[in-house]
Amino acid sequence: AHGIPFAPLDGGGDLASANGHLDHVLHGLEHNAVPCDGLPVDVDLPDPGEVNEIVNEQACEDLSAVNGYVVGATGVVTFHAGVSIALGDGFSVLTGGTFTARVDY
């Protein structure tokens, strides 16, 4: 199965598919909308292999998945950060998987 790489969000815009390599950072437009109580400031996600479960990742400021993060066909993954979300080469969502990214700056 092949994944679909993603283009950057334009500060809360719609996620769009892209061809080729992926090295994007998603930035928000509003200030301090993510409550930081109990959240890590920055999160660098390791390569989890193929994710086929419900996963919610949050960071007060920056969240990155730059090491081949793959949302599997039954995965439901949400990234939520206050400043930016970085998606690197190898990030993909397989057919049937669901990925949501939200940046509230």
C-alpha cells in the first residue's frame, strides 16, 4: 500500500496532497490558543512504524514527526500544537487512515 504525502497548511487551511519529497512545517496564525497546562513544550516523535490505532499527540509549542511516521489504514491520528507541526520525509497516510493536524498559535 502506498501513502499520500501532504503539503503544508497555510496557518489553519486545508490539508492538501502533494507529490515527491515532504519537508514541511505547519504554522498557526492566532496566539496562544493551546492550553499548556501539563503539556510538553516541544515533542519530537520517534518513528513508530505503522500506526493503526487512535493516537492524539499534543505540544504546547512545536510538534515534529520527521522520521518516517506512517498512519496505517486503520489509524486515526491527530497532531495539535500551539506554534508549529513539522512533517518530514517518509510521513504518509495510507488509504483508509485518518490524519488531522491543528495549529493554534
